[in-house]
Amino acid sequence: MAEFTHVSVLLHEAVDALNIRPDGIYVDGTLGRAGHSREIAKRLTTGRLIAIDRDYAALEAAPERLGPLTDKVTLVHGNFADLGALLDGVGADKVDGMLFDLGVSSPQLDDETRGFSYLKDAPLDMRMDATASLTARDVVNQWPQEELKRILRDYGEERYAAQIAAKVVRRREEKPIETTLELADLIRSAMPAAALREKQHPAKRSFQAIRIAVNDELAAIPAMLDQALERLNAGGRLAVITFHSLEDRPVKAAMQSWAKGCTCPPDFPVCVCGNKPKAKLITRKPILPGEAELQDNPRARSAKLRVAEKL
């Protein structure tokens, strides 16, 4: 196993936003390398933290990273899309706060065997949960050209989705595409010279798109949001860290909808729907990393933290 370095994004801002009570019950829905979990557990006395991750590697590493704080933590394997069932499984009806960091953890990116990185050669995998059946190799070699184009366009916001999808299909007709660097080189070869002069790696958007498809990441977010609000105690807070607009948009929309309550058309003189606000916004604008954090951890550059409190 490689040695990993991992810096939790917006660590203190996110944990402070939970307004932790020492005797409360909290959820870290994306354990990762336990940076946020460790900081939450430090603030608990008789309270409890339920730490969830779909990656067994994260759960296996957690006791070492948490040390004596492990006694305050219940580790759960699962997808936060199934949040309600996971909480039922550990006997937690309502909780006092939840944190979700939607980014891919640095160890997943840095572990050459996982196939997330376009900079290191590895089998095309990209599964956050190694027990899941669908891999990046399946997507790249088996999905129809139109579906490849759709995910590259919609999940990667890739301008050259059509050209890349066509090139992938032509290549796989000759032989299967097996490795990350093979795919990254293929993507590069499908793009015009102007695109190759851009600052970011030409494969970045496509790899993001394939990873999202493999792990069904975007479908999990609205499912998690609905269940999270339902399972919070009054006064409990939900904090969510996103890393790109595809994640941030549903989080922002859900929180604004909870805070608004009324769904009547704007031109109605009085409310007739009777819907009341379910939460209040703690952050009307997202909290962003400061310059000091960006210098220490460039991967935090696109991070946004949004927080809502259940009424």
C-alpha cells in the first residue's frame, strides 16, 4: 500500500458549521481518510459519530487514523444514497448534524491501482466501492457511442465530447482499451491543438465524467439530501462540500427550496400552498477556501461549503 497524504478540505469551517454539542449524534457521510471525522470526534464527550463510506479501504484505515477517538465512532460501509437505511442499521433514528464531502479523496486519486488518475498508468477501474460490478473499462469499451458522448458532455462538460466518443469507439473496435494512460492519450489525440494548450490536462473532464458514471454519483446527491433533512433533529445542521457545478447545483437548489417553503407563483398576492420553510440557510453564499488553504492544498480550489439548519 502506498503512503498517502490527505488534507481535508475546509476542515475547520465545515466542522465549526455543524455547531457540535458534546453529547450529540453526528454523521460524516463521506469518511475518506477521516480528517473531518477526527475533528468531529474530538469535540464529543458522550456523543457519537456515525462515519459512512462506500470504500472499504477508507473504513479499514480509519482506526489507525482516528486512534483512541475510534471508541466514539461507528464505522458503516455503504452509499450515502441509502442514508436512511444505513442509519436504521445502526439504530439512529434522528441525528444532530451531518457532513458530506463530495470530492474524490486524495488517496483514491493517488493510489495507482484504483484507476482514477490520468497521470498514472493503471487498469481502468474508478470504482469507489471495489465490490461494485461496473468499472471504467466497462463504460469505455461497452457503452454505445451516443451514451459515451452524453456522459462526457453532461458529466464532464467536455466541449469535444462527440470527437472523443467517436475516437474511443474506433479504437475499441481494434482492441479493448485497458489502462488509464492509454485512455488519456486517446482523449488527447481526439482534441484540437487549441484545446491542448489549455492549462488543465486534456483528459481531466473526461475522466471526471467516466468516474461519475461508474459510481452513479449525481443520482446519489438528491437521494441523500432528501433523507438527510428528514433524519435531522430540529436545530440540526447539514453541511455539504462540493467540487464542481454538477454537485453544487442540486445542493444549492435543495437548501434554497427548504428555506423558501412557499411554492406559489411569485405574482400571487398571498400564499395559498401552505408550505412552510423546513430549514434556514446558514450560508447564503458558499464558504470558499482561503488563500492559506489553497497554497497548502491546490485541490481545494473549486470547493464550496453550503450549510442549512433544520427548523
